[in-house]
Amino acid sequence: MAKTNILLESGTNELEIVEFYLDEGRETGNYCGYYGINVAKVLEIIQMPALTEMPEAAHPAVMGAFSLRNEIIPLIDLAKWLKKDRMQSEEPKVIVTEFNQTKSAFLVSGVTRIHRIGWNKIEAPTGYVSSLTANSITGVIKFPTRIVFILDMEKICAELNPDALPVQEPADDIKQEIIQKKIKVLVADDSTMARKMISGILEKAGFSVHAVENGEIAWQYLQKISHEAQKSSRPLENFLDVVVSDIEMPAMDGHTLTKLIKEDTFLKTVPVVLCSSIITETLHHKGIAVGADDQVSKAELNDLVTKVYALVNTKTQN
């Protein structure tokens, strides 16, 4: 699948999504659900491959595995995982993905097109909509003829492989220093699962955490504390020490949030750590371009506490 120029740009608050569908009886007039996934996570789209059974698969949605350029990749029936009945079709498509340093594939009914769209056009789902899709929706795009749901692919893969992200607690001496210094962290992540996981890791390490659902809410919070700090002539560190942000978020993505922080005369000294499943060697430069102080893949959450603590320590010493 050809990558486009958006992968070379930073801070545009845009993304490209691959739109696909699950056919639950389109020919008989039943519902056809449309979904989307970030192009940055898609390696390629292929025809249904020959499968090898995986008898010890942890979830019934795992159909088996196949070999692609000498790599063994599990195939997941996305409809089954979402607890939906997919109509059998002659030419289903397989979307091969890579995120959190893991390659997986998802069986879908078909692929329609690629959309380039602003994150501000993507709405956060209501609780009711989330409940109808196994709480695996992070965004909603309203087109004139249909609604496209952005799937929380990290949640799907994490539940299919719950042991994939073991996280160790920090050393006692580091934890005591964090508690003593009362380090305050703003966490922004649209995935409920990821937000709770990251907040939990930081809180166990002794950080004081304020968590929000996307970059726009994070920016509003930052503007609020910036105003309070300047009005009361108090240092910004009394309110916040560091920001930990996802990249893919409705309303405002993490790259745009980072860019706004680093361009603000009062907030620019706040360290920003980007924590995302799409941080790879290929896309690492995008975080650097907007001024991120560090970047952590969600596959390497063991490094998060150390990196956050190191940034705050370095700032304190300067």
C-alpha cells in the first residue's frame, strides 16, 4: 500500500484513514458498518491468504496465521471480535497492520477508499455508541451518506494478547523522589484503556496525574493553568511539570498539541513526551519536528516512568 505525503508532515492536525466495511447483509437490506484505521498503522491490504490453524489461540476471533514475507502474522475476524455477524463474501479483504511493534491482520468485508481529514472533524463517541461496538470506538466521522467509526485497534490487540505489555514498577529510590517532589503530569489519550493504563503506571510510580480524553481538552487545561499561574505570579511548576500525550486523538492530535505548547511563550518550557502505538523509526521524525522532548512506544511502557522522571530532573537542574 503506497504511503502518501502526510506521513512527512507534522503538526497539521490531519490524518489519513483507510475506510473499510463489515457487511452484515447489505444484499438483503441489512446494516453495513463502515470503519476506519489510521494509514500510519497499515502495511498493506491483501486477498484472503491460506491459513494455518492456531489451536491455542486465546480468542475465538483469531482465525489462524499466515506467512507474509517470512513473517508469521495472526489473522483476526474483526466482525467476530465486535460480536457481529459478517455476511460471507467471495472476495473479503485482509488489512495487515503494524503498531506497538507488532504485526497483525484483520479480516473485513471490503475496503472503500482513503480519506484525508482533520482531527477536528472527528468526534469522540458517546457512551451508547461505544457500548454497541464492544467499547472499541475512539472516534466518529460523519460523512453526508454514512458514518465511519474509528476503531481502537490497540484495545483489540491488547485484549487478544493480554500479556503483551508487562510493566515493571520503578525502583524504590526513584519512586520516593517522585513522591517527594510531587511531580504533576497531564496525560492525554482518547483510548479509555490506554488512558487508564498510562495513568495507572504513573500513579503507581508516585506521580500526581490529571488525565483527559484528547489534545483539545488538554490544550484548554494548559491555557487555564497558564492563565492562573500568570495571574497569581506563581511558577508554572506549581500547577504542572510534564505532559504525556498520545498522537491519535479526536479534535486535536498529539503532534498539534505539542506544537502549540512549544510555540507558546509561557508553556514552551513544559516537557512533552509523546506516547503512542505509531511511534516507529519511520515516523519518529514527526515528533522531533514539533518539538517533543521524548517519545515512547506503547509497546515500551516500561521506559515511560524513567523518561518522564529524567525530563523533569533535567529541567529542574537547568
